[in-house]
Amino acid sequence: MAKQELTTLGKNIFEFRYDPIVSFYDWKGALAEHLIQELGFDGFRVANNRIDLINPDTQDFLVFVGMQNAGLSVENNDDVEILKDKISKFLDALQKFEKFKPKRIVRLGVRPTFLRHKRNISLSQIKDSFENNIIKLNKTPYEKFEGDVLIDVGLPLNFKGDKFNYNITQGPMEQGQALAQFFTNKIAYREKSGEPKSFIPKHGLFFDIDVFKYELGDISLGEVKNVAHEFAQVAKDKFEIISNELFTKIQ
């Protein structure tokens, strides 16, 4: 499949949770100053139990650290290498702040969300391919229902593995629904007029995947980084599998 035929809108969330760090309240301001210097943010917000760092003009990258969780979100990005790089820089900056020492990681997850369009492919074609090749929808039970069948399909799936678990929500989706429910950052995805920016697909395959693991225990931030990188790659690879399965079946 030719790369230029595809338009993919993506966003990513990385988060790890830990046992409460009560001393967070004593040094959260110093941590905010440290992260601003290390990561180059222009704006910040310090609440009772959380620090948020963001560049107000673009709002495409957010870092947060709290008493019980920390992480980041990246808007308008479907490049897994960029995500890994941002995770690395964030965790490296945290590691340099000696007072931030979570004792037990209770959950770690990476959650990318995608909307992918292929040139000259209609929403109805995506729906047909999804119904016939992904979920194998049997329409026979509905043949005697009154009226025409107007199908808006979506499929949630939960997987439990030896190394990690992941949850998937997937299906055909229009631009308006994607912007209203999932890509909600007004600055990142809309013009000042409120209209969607030109790079946003009119419709496509929606795919949301949360790759996660509970109870990682007492591990270093370097080990957190390695796991996060693995989960980011797993999520991207799973999306590509379903995307290829769907679009290559469309004639």
C-alpha cells in the first residue's frame, strides 16, 4: 500500500501510576521549575495534587505530574518514534529531580488514538469492509426488520496476555464524530473560525488502543521508559495490522 495514499490523524497518552508520594506537596513548585527548564515549556498550572505543563499557543504537548500519577499527551501525532522520544525526554527530566522517587508502579499504559483515511475510499466502503472482514457481521437476523438498515458499527475488544493487556475500540467514523468525542483540542485541530483544519480526514477507520500492565512493582524510571517504548510500538503495530486488513480488502 502506497504511503502517500493514507492520511492518518493520531494522538497519544502515556501514563504511569504509583503509590502516593505525600511529600509531593512540599516540592511541586520546584519540580515545575525543573521540568520547565529541562523540557522548554512556556506555560504551567500548579494545582493541589498535580502539575500541568503546556505551550499555550499550540497545546499539542502536555506533561503532567501528580501525587499518584505522571505522564504526557501528544496531539496531532501518529509517529511512534516521536512519541518514544517525548517519553524518553520526559522521564529523563523526572529522573534528574532527585526528590521524585515513586516506590511502586501500580499501572503503566500507552494509549494511542487514530483516524485513518485512504484516498478515494468512501465511508460506506470502509463500513462494508469493516463489517465483512473485521467483525464478519451477519445481517440475516435483521432482514425482516422494517425499513432500510443504517449501520454504524464499532467493536470494543479486551485482550489479556502474559506480558501486558490491551483494550481496543475500533470502527468506521466521520470527521465530526471524531472531533467531538476524541480529538477535542480546539487549538490543535480547528481553525480560529471553528472549522476543522485541512489535514483532518473527512472519515476513516477509527482505532483506539490502550496497552497497559498492572503491578510493575519497584522499578526504575529507566525501566518505565523501556516498558513504555515497548507498549507504544505494540499499539502502533496492532493498528497497522487492522488498517491493512481493512483497506487491502476494499476493491
